[in-house]
Amino acid sequence: MNLHELSEPTLLFDRFRQGDGSAFKVLYDRYFPLLFVTILKYVERRDLAEDIVSNAFIKLYDCRTTIKDADHIYAFLYVAARNEAVDYQRDLRRQRAARNEHTQLADREYHDSREAELEREEWMVKILQAIELLPAARRTIFRMHYFEELSIREIANRLNLTETTVRNQRNRALIFLRQTFLL
């Protein structure tokens, strides 16, 4: 099938519902830029917006057989991405509130700033130890992203992996660390 054939909306939609990768790519190329800009306004981080929009496309592909009409594709993508962005914002607020509460407790608990610094160092040691428990590839990706501050794309290029693989491994590392520290 060539791209000209995929420009016919009904044929494109039918091929997409059947799992045709080239039809999916046409939809991805068509909707990703608009959805990315929209989600970027919510989360204000390019890498996170890319992750969220990519996840929406994964959900779209997984649910392709349940979508009844081609006109519902963007609406599906938008709702999936917006919901994940809203969840991210909610989690971010919770984390900030928890950090503020911890800081307030630490301020009340410690009269000596050296004690507070020692506790922070102890927590950092615990976090670094938990990171060491990650599988080697996941640990490498986590360190490159959070310690070296490389983007998903840069990591994928350096490690010769797909961006989806890098994103999934980074997310699994975060899940593990959150579960480890009950954050």
C-alpha cells in the first residue's frame, strides 16, 4: 500500500483498525504535532509531553478495534493524553505537598542544620542503593536521564534503542523507586 492510497480517509481508518503499521504511521504523523503542543501547555516539559502523547498513541493502537469512526481518533488521543497530563499534575502537587511537609518537619525537628544535612545524605545513600537494585540496562537509562540529564531521544541514540524502550525502562525504574520508598 502506498501513501496515496492511505490519503483516502475511509481506507486509512479501515487499514488502521486492521493493524496496518503504515496506516498507524500516517495517523501518528498527522496528529502527534498538534497533540504534543496541546499537552506541552499542560506539563511544560518537552520530554514529558512526548512521553504522554506517545502513551496516548499506544492506547489508541491497543483500542483500535473499538473505535467506530475515524472522526473519533483525535478525540480519543486527546482524552487519553489529557487524562495522563492531569494525573501527572495531580501527582506533582502531591509530591510537592509531601516534600513541603517533610521539610517543615525537618525544620522543626532539627535545630542544627548539620543534622538535617546528615539526614538528607542518608536518604541519598538509600536512594542510590535502591538504584543499584535495578537491572543493569534500566539503571543505565535511569542514570543517563536523571543524573546526566539526557533526553529520551539522546539516550535511545547513544544506546541504539528505540525511544519507546528507553521511555518504558525509565518509567519502570521510577515505579520501582516509588514502591521502594512509598512515594
